[in-house]
Amino acid sequence: MTTTTSTPTTLHPAPTGALNLARTTATAARVLRQLLHDPRTIALMLLVPCVMLFLLRYVFDGSPRTFDNIGASLLGIFPLITMFLVTSIATLRERTSGTLERLLAMPLGKGDLIAGYALAFGTLAIIQSALATGLALWFLGLDVTGSPWLLLLVALLDALLGTALGLFVSAFAASEFQAVQFMPAVIFPQLLLCGLFTPRDNMHPALEAISNVLPMSYAVDGMNEVLKHTDMTANFVRDALIVAGCALLVLGLGAATLRRRTA
Amino acid sequence: MMNYSSVRSDPPDEPAIRAETLNVVRGTRQVLRDLDFTVPRGQITGLLGPSGCGKTTLMRAIVGTQAKVTGTLDVLGRPAGHPTLRTRIGYVTQAPSVYDDLTISQNLAYFAAILDPGHTAADRRHENVTRAIADVDLTNHADALAGNLSGGQRSRVSLAVALLGTPELLVLDEPTVGLDPVLRRDLWALFHDIAGSRGATLLISSHVMNEAERCHRLLLMREGQILADDTPDALRTRTDSETVEAAFLHLVDEAVAAARAKETTR
């Protein structure tokens, strides 16, 4: 047992409103470290999308054009779904285990926590998307006109959107059962309306209007732009900005659900 | 907005915690009613009372995580929940709040990085982590996953997190629940050391009355109100009791009788 002579008040300045880089990266490193203790989850996150793409390639063995369309869209949808699930469960655990309350009683900004999660799962999403994109392009013969880097960019933005949505809905889930049920509630309607099954302009006008305000539609549109055009088109830039904007907006909403004082 | 930086240190004779007509409502229920008390600095104050009497709510109000708090509640010279207090208070919840999928040292390293961030502080953080793990006697388990530890060990990890930043005020919610007698004795020795040599203030809740004898001062609570605020000796003398437990029961009976008398005169 030792005594310390340090005076904590002068050592640790009070947190300011801005992001603290050291606290953000410490949080991201902690989230990744937690995952490292759970190799099965990592393996599932990285391998399942690859296996699905592989399956899809041979389901559409007779019509490679269909595989091109659906495959490219799925490269954007997988990261969104995986990150949604992982984030909603991870933050729910943070809320129920009391660690969130402990962190918010410490000098951790809400922004630091959210940015830390986004950074950690974003890193994982890059690895996942790189694996899936690489497999699709070079082994499964996915025919993409544009640059694979643009596919990766959209995939990363989708992953951020998934993280943001997961964080947000975890505030409304009281248990892990509920959190998992938010997946079909939040993701499936977007999946049906995003243009994966049929082009959005073929839908009933009412549904098309709804699909126009759902972020996943723009994720799929962006992927299709890369599929069909060699250059970065204006439509691609618009789609990517919309997805990124939605992700930031929902992250902001997620931050608002973290309360330092609770009943 | 006050300029806090000019107020370097509060006068030492000022209490660590001062509450005046403190009220807390949860839902429709009034959990704390018009509390008035002070907690002196550099001492161990025990917060005792049956489960459900409002101990945890009071502690959450003090550390600033409880919503719907009205009245005056000053902690270390600032209103409770003030941002500058976040590095000066260590809080341990009743259920251990640590990451089960991290090792003990990884848990502590993360919380240390939140309290004292940056590369330049790395050595100091490492020292603090090693000391905190030694303080709760878990050095041999430092690389074990928190989820694989026993209940008592996990609550000690949670306690170690609160010891990290050498806080001026430690708020501990039932820290010795479920621990064996040897560990309990060691932890109480640690608490006295923290109060004595580090000059920190400790507020420790318990519903085990024999732990009360080890505190410098006691706050006895019942149904959201404070029954007594005194030293253990003074309490026993005043109620003519052998133990604090007997003193508490005496005070409860008195309070019940007073409440009945009030009912009948109405």
C-alpha cells in the first residue's frame, strides 16, 4: 500500500465539449480488445458475408448479370446489418452492466464514447468489406466497371450507418431479446425497399416515396453507380454524402440518448 | 457561470458533502425526503439502513447520476454532478460495473486512460493500475478475464477502478457484500488507510450493522429519511445500547412510535 503525492485536480483537466482524441482511441482500443477475447464473433463477422456471396454466386450460376446486380448491392448491405447487430448488443450491454453509468460519471464525453465505438467497428467493417469485396471481384467474377475503392468507401459508410442505427435503437431496447428484434423492424423494411429485389422506380409510387427517404436506398444506389460507371459520377457523390449525412445525424441522435443523470 | 479556476482549494474545515432539504423523486415515489446532513472530510462515514431505504439513490445523487434531485447538495465545494467533480470522486456501484470480456489489467488500463488520458501519462497510469490491483489484492489474477472471476473478486475489480485516480471522495455502495471475513477485514484496513494516509473522504453503505462499528461517523437511514447522524459511540450512549444494531432498532421503534402518536392526534 503506497501513498501518492499527486493532486488529481491539477493533473486531470475537466472535459471540454470537444472530442478528446486520447479518450476516443482508448475507447476504440477497448472495444476491439473486448472483441479479441471473442474470436468466434470476429470469425462470424468476417466469414459469413463471404460465404453468402459465394452461395449467391452459384445460386445465380446461369445468370451472371443478376449476380453482378445483387452482389454489388449486398457488398453495401452486409456491413450495415453486421454493424447494426454488433453495436446494438454492445451498447445495450454497456447500458445494462453499469459500465455506461460509470463512464459517464468519469470525465468521458458522450462524443468520445460514440466516436470510439464508430472507430472500432469502422475498423472491423473495413476488414470485413475488404475481404468480401476482394472475394467477389477476384474469385467470384463480379463484374464492376468502376473502382473497387469506391465500393469499399460505400461499404465503410454503410458500416458507419449501421453502427449509428444500432447505437440509437439500443436506447429503446430493455433487453437483448428486444435489441435483436429491432433488426427486422429497422433493417428489413429498408432491405425490401432499397431496390435490391426490384428497381425502386418499378414499385408502387407510395413505396417509392418511402424508399426515397430511407438511407439504405442510397447505399444500394451508390453501389450500382460504381457497378455501371468507370468514373465517380455526380450521383455517386450525392448517394455517398446522403449515407454519410444520415450516419452522422443518427450518431447525434444516439449521443442524445446517453444521459449522465438517469432515474 | 462562475470562474472555478480562481477557487483553488476549498477550506479544509468545509464538509465533503453538505445536503439541505434534499429531495429525490423516482417515478411517482418520493425516495428521499428533506434530508439535511453533512459528511466530514478525511473520515469514513457509514450509510446504514435496510434495503430499499434510499441508500443507493442518495449515493447516485452525490455522484451526480441521479435525475430529479431538488434542494441543496454540495460535494467537495461544488454542486453535485459538476463536471470538475468527475475526476475527484470514485464511485462503486453495488453490482460490479466492469467489462467481463476484458482482463483485470485491461479493465483498469481503460478506465485509467479515461481519467488520465494521453501518451505522456502512460507511466503514471501504469503505476496507478498496478497499485490499484495490489490494493484490492488481485495481483495474482491481473491477467484473468473479469467474467471468469468469482463474485467477490469481480466486486474488488470494480473497487480497484474507483481507486485509480486517487479520488478525494470515495462513494462505495455495499463494497463488502458477499466477501469472506478475511477479505472484509483487509478491505476495511484499506479504507482506513485511504482515509488516514491519503486524506480521502469515504462514504460507505452497508446493511450489515456490525460493519458500522468500523466507521468514524454513521448516517442511519429509514424510508428515505435520516434517523441519526452521529459517531457510533455517541449513538450507543444516547440510546443506551450495546451495539449499533441495537441502537438502530431503538431509533426505528422510537420513529414508529412518534409516527403513530402523530396519527392518533390527527
